[in-house]
Amino acid sequence: MSARLTRPAILAEARSWIGTPYLHRASLKGHGADCLGLVRGVWRTLVGPEPEALPPYAPDWAEAGQRETLADTARRCLMPVPVEAARPGDVLLFRFRAHLPAKHAAFLSEGSVSEDGRMIHAYDGARVCESHLSSWWRRRLAFAFAFPGVD
């Protein structure tokens, strides 16, 4: 772990994953990652070993379990921040449907969550990419978290 974790360091590491193919449950830069695998990989590089073992999960885990598993894990490992106060380098969690638990993660990479933001994320059928935090994504934003100790 570096002496001081910074937002620019988080974003530089997340951007270094851009182009990594999507692969469910994977977390290996350049070879495969899902959205959680991207966050896990950035954590390992900048913070150290992952704080919890990754439990098995199927692509439909949120629909099947109806528990906020991803958000609960984030609360144990990251620092909650109000969604509207999220800053570049923070982890964002999204719900695909209002009645379902959050199941997608991204890093806010530029701007804010209100209108001009960008994010780095991985999603099925694509690769790790940086894209606009469009109104579609903003409507689904449920949680925001900062890495512990980030300045």
C-alpha cells in the first residue's frame, strides 16, 4: 500500500483496466473482469489483499437473493458517502430496477453524479470502459463509497 491513497491514483489504476474484456467473476487486468472485479483489482493494487473472500455469485444473484449483498459488503470495506457528494475516485453502486438490490459497480471518473459525470465500469457483452454517467445511469444510482483513507 502506498503511504497515501489518492483519488488520482485510484483513477489512474482504474483507467489502466480500460479494454479488459468482461468476464463474470474475474479480476485480472487485461484478461477479464466484471464490475466488481474492477473494484477488487484496483483495491489489490492500491490498498493490498482483499479484505473478504469473494463468495460465489451467479449473474442473477441480486434477483434471486433480494438482499443488498453488494452494498452491505461495501459498507464493511469502504466508507459510505452521500450519493450527491460522490467525487471522482469514489465507487458507485447501481440498481437495475428500483425494487432490486444494487448489483453494478463503477468508479466516478470525472465531474459529479448530478449531470456532467463520467464513470469507469465493466459490463456484460463489453469491456472495461469509461462512459458518460447518463440520465439512465443517474436514475439507477443507489449508493456511493470512498476507499478508506483516501484524501
